[in-house]
Amino acid sequence: MKVTIDKDRCSGHGRCYVLAPALVTDDAFGYGEIVGDGDVAPGQEEAARHAAEACPEQAFTVTK
């Protein structure tokens, strides 16, 4: 499982890094930024899905 952020769609609401702080951080402007290579560690799958569902712009996505 992997997470990505579409920077063109992200508006900086911050829901992704609040809901999945092990996977996403914020950049200097408050936009989401993937931690590491985007691989979801065991035990973080639910947080990744929750963050993707909460993104109003659907900029944060989870893929298998």
C-alpha cells in the first residue's frame, strides 16, 4: 500500500497530516507532504484510508 498527494489539488486543509501523522507532514506553507517514499507501514493502513476519505479535494490517495 502506498500514499500520494496530488500537489495541484491540495489546498492545505491539513486533514491528512492530522489523521495520519506517521505518513504525512506539512510543508512550510501548510500543504501535505509525504513522509519517506509513501509506503504504508503495517498498522498504518486504517489511518491512510481515513486520511484519504477526509481529504476534501481528493488530493491524498491510497493505492495498493
